[in-house]
Amino acid sequence: MTAHDVHAACGRCGRAPDGGKLDAEQWCAECRKAVVRRATPSAFAVAVLFAVLYLVVLTWTGALESTNFLVFWLALGALLAFGTYKVARRVAFDVIRSRIARTRG
């Protein structure tokens, strides 16, 4: 921890971080967690929409009728939905964070 980190205050709430460091945008961990909580529901909705569309495509193509690859297709869909969730949460986080920074600055 550098001397700059000890005396720095959060760029959003103005509080000094409790033993933690500020990130590159000078936000504390609590402010980041609050934005992640706001970004999570929209990311979950995007991931569910992706999973439903994936199942529709599998049903339409007849891939679910084959028992040989059923587990493979479902596992692939789960992995893709999880990846979609992570990417969508990061995008939503960046959008929310930039809007907060724009209104403050």
C-alpha cells in the first residue's frame, strides 16, 4: 500500500477506504459492490433470454431429439449462458458507472 492509497478518498462517496485500495477510477470496494448489485438483475435477464433463445434453436433444429448429444448441448448452453451473464454484467457495470461519473463530474 502506498502513501497515496492511505490518504486517498473514494471518488464517489468521498470516504477513505477501510484498509482497502481504490480502483483505477478511484472508487472504494463498497461503491463498486453497489454498482455490481445494480448491474446483476439486468445481466441475469440477458442470460435467461439467451438461454431461452438457445433452447428454441435446439428445439427447432431437432438437436434435443438425439439422446447421444443431449447432455453435451445442455452443458454447452449452460456454459454459454454463464458467459453471457458475466459479459452482460460487466457491460451493465460499465454503463452504470459511466452514468454515475457523468452526473457527478
